[in-house]
Amino acid sequence: MVRLGNISLSIKLSFLLLLVLGVLLVATILLLYSNTATLTEEIGSERIAQEVNIMKNHLAEVEKQLVVNVNFTASNIPFIQAVGRRSTDTVTGLITTANNSLDMDDIDVVDGDGKVLADLTPGVEDAASDSTLLESALKGNSSTGILVKEVNGQDEISISAVAPVNNIRQGTVLGAIQMSQNIDDEFLRKLAFERDGVYLGLVYNDQIRARTTSSEADSSVILHSNVAFSPDAVKLVASGQTVVLDKLISNGNVPYAVAYIPISSNVNGASPALMVLVELNEIYVFQNSTLVKTIFVFAILAVIALAVIYFSLQTITIQPLNVLKTIAHMTGGQYDQRIPITGQDEVGQLAATFNEMAEAIQQRETSLQAARAQAERSDQVKSAFLASMSHELRTPLNAIINFTRYVAKGSLGEVNAQQVETLNEVVDSGKHLLNLINDVLDMSKIEADSLKLFVEDDIDVKSILQSIISTGKALMKEKSLEIQTDIQENLPLIRADRQRVLQILLNIISNACKFTEQGHVKVRAYAVADEMIFAIEDTGPGISVEDQISVFQPFKQTTTGLRQGGGTGLGMPISKSLAEAHGGRLWIESEIGKGSTFYCAIPIKSEMLIPSLVA
């Protein structure tokens, strides 16, 4: 989002326009695609309906021609006589001669007892249902149907016509003749008149048995695959229905309309179906051409629109805004400049609003300068007061504490036990007051950014730790607490202000002893990388997440602190500032009812600290 905010307004608006044009382009393409798809389906429906009628007519003509051929042969006198004599050689010779002009794939002749007199394809076994037509002819019936033969382990589908061979004089049936036309690739090509864009396939027993293409390389359509046809449609065809698919299919990107036509009928078993595909390549080419042209036109319009809008934005909006930006030097204190108003449009209204704002800011700046001068004078008074307080309060307070100690020790005369106790309470109160004054003065220096550290090299932190441990033991004398330590051996020497580090740790351990009634206070110290880590853990009441923020804020105390009473709430804020002044940090981990752990990290050799001899 930040990078987007750095882009100029004209580019953003141009990009927005480009995005809108892109959405319009996509919507138009989808609309065109939908319309062309609908048009393709409508044209495909018309084309496939025409092809279905054509194929039905062609199949009817084939059957009609078969009937004519078989009846003509069955009525031939020499043929009738040969069948009547049951002369196999004569019958075979006659049908062989006749087939030279008829071009049948198979001709079978049987006598009145059903014995084969002639077969143009010897060795080819008919399927169980194939004898049905001849049996019907021996009963005197002429008919047509589907003949299934097994050739080299494969089913061969044929259209067949049968006729009885009658004794003209006696009216008896001498035998029967059957003529068959195989439905193979060549048959389908002739049936389709080898037209481009029209493809036929023969589906039988869930397989494509023949197709208009002779090889898969030539077949750019689906007919070379056994999954090309619709099994549900083939089942409907078996009941004699012609099925036209509602949806187009495609091979690659070229759409095809598909229909299934029943081929005559079969007495037993599954009926073969003629699968008809009509290629709609012209529509596909038109669709692609339309889409390409649309994209091209949109691209040109987008470029022109972007150029016009970009330069319009530059003239109408961007340049006036740049003038506004050039004149708006309020951050440099030039509050007397105003922007010329050239119109009442949005830019003009913005300029007028800016001028009003500039005048209000100029008036406010005058007031702020006066307030700043007053604040600086107050700060000087405060600094002078604090400097005076440092001497005028601490010096007499130290004298009060010392004189009281002398009196308590009996240096100025004998005092009784009750007087000693009272005097010691005065000393303790004086020390407490002195600590409060020191905290206030330290916080004032921190806020004034005038706190200075007395930096030393090679400070042994063990002596500091021993000091705070001793202080902790003294503070917990009257409590059922124990102090535990976990201090790493061979701790490195550090560069720091010894007194300030001691002050940080004393503040922490004092709070731990103050707020912990039972359990323990544990002091840990260890070196990690280039930092010295101090951790003081207690088993006190703990600090809630909400109160943990208040711990490090001046003059604020947690709920537990307010309940315990005492203190100004400056100890931990001062400690945090002292740790940060060393280039370190101070933080807390605590949970209600599980105690608290304060961590202080001090750099071992901070480059920002320069050893000094004076504070």
C-alpha cells in the first residue's frame, strides 16, 4: 500500500481506467463467446437435422436397391430352374456372373430344405441370428434387415435383403436368396458422398465398427476413439428412435453436431446405430476472428483513451495540484503565501480551502510562538528551581538525618529506648524523603534530557549483585521469604555507570521484597551474546496485562501498588530510562497469582558509552 501511495495520481487514474476497460473487454468477450456459442448450436441443430434426413434417405435407397436386386435375381428363369434342380455349380455360376454388375459383398442361396446351394464368402460363419432372414424367405416372405457375420474374430455388419425362389407354375418355394451389403469404411464414405465436414461411424456392441476415415492420422474428429459415442444415445437408437444431441462436442477447439440413426432393424441382439457428425469449423473460425478483432479494437481504444485522459488530467488536475504543492511551504514557516484561485471546480475549491487553512494556521502559529516563549521561560524557571532544590533541600535534609543519628546514639546525652525508636523513625522518614527528592530530580533530568552518566570500564557486576542481595536480605527480615541466586560464573566486565546500574537493580529488588509476602525472590545474571541480562523473580501477587503498561509510566501505580501504599511511582520509570540511557532495555513478564519477573539487559561494551571522569 505504501508503494501504491507513492505513485502519481495521473498514473493511478490511468491504471483505474485501464482496469475498467479491461473489465469491459472481458465482459464483451464473454458476451460474444456466449452469443457465438448459441449461434453455433442453432446452426448445428439445423445442419444435423438436414444430414439426418439425407442419411435416412440414402439408407432407404440402399435397402430399396437391395430389394430390387434380390427380387430381380430370384425371378430369373435360369436361376429358378437351377435352384429347382438344386444344382450347386449352376447356381454358383449364375450368382457370380450377376454379382459382376450388382457388386454385392455376399450372396447366399439355399434350397427348400435350407441347404446352402451357393455362398460368395465361403468359410465365413453367420451369427446365430443371421439365419432368421432366410428362414422367413423359405416361408415365402421377402424382407430386409441387419446381418451380423463373424470374420476373422470380428463382427461384420451388413444390410441384407432376402426373397423366396418360387416355382412360377406350381407356386411352391424352391429355395431362397439373400444379398448383403457390408457397412464398412467404404460404404460409409459413399453414403456421405465423401463430403468435407460430414463424418459417419457405425456403432455396434459399444464399439465403433466402421468410420468414414481410413486411419487415425486422417481422422481429425473423434471417430477413432471408442469413447466418442454416447452410450445412452445408442440405447435409445436400439428402440428405433433417432437421437440428436442437444450439446455440441468438440475435438480440440472445433465444434461438431452429433446425431444417431437406427440402421434398419435386427431380429435378435443389439441394433447398430449410424453416428453422424457435422463439423462447424466455419463458426469456430468466425468466433475466433471476431474475438481477435474485438480485442484489437479495444486495445486501440484503450490506448487512445488513456492518452487523452492522461494529458487531460495533467492539464486540469495534476498541474494545479503541483502549483498547490509548490506554494504550500508552511513547514518552512512561510504562512503568508496564498494560492491563486482560477475557478470554482474541485481544484479551485481545494485552493480556497487551503488559503483558509493557511490563514488559520498563521494565526495559530502566532499564538503558539507566544506560548512557546512562555514555556521556555517556565522551563528556565523550573531548571533554576530544580538546581536550587538539589542544594537547598538535600543538604539540610542530610544534616537532619545525621544529627538525628547522633542523638539516637547518645552522642549528645543519654536517651531512653522509646526515644531511640522515635529518633530512628525520624531517620527512616528522612531517608525516604531524600529518596523521593532524588527520584523527582532524576525524573526531571530525564524529561529535560539532561541526565548524564558516569561511565566506567571493567565494572565487576558481582559486587553490584552482592550489594543488592544484601539489601534484599535486610528488606525481607520480618517476612517468611528466602532469597535465591543463579549467577553465571566468569561473568564479563561491563562498561556502564556503576551507581546507575545499582540504582536500577535496587529499585527492582526493593519492589520484589515489598510486594512479596511469602515464597522467594530469585536473582539471576548471565551473559547472552553482547548483553548482560539481570533477572529478578518474585512469588508475589503478579501484575495484570493491563497494569503492566502503568509500571513504567511516571507517577502511576498498579492496583497492588495503590493497595500497598507508599512511593511516588517513579522507581521503575527511572530504571527503564536509565537502562535505555545505557543502550539497554527493561521489561516485565508477569501473571496474576504467579508472581513477576523483571528483566534488565545492559550492553557489555556499548559503543555509545564513552568512559568519563566527571559526571
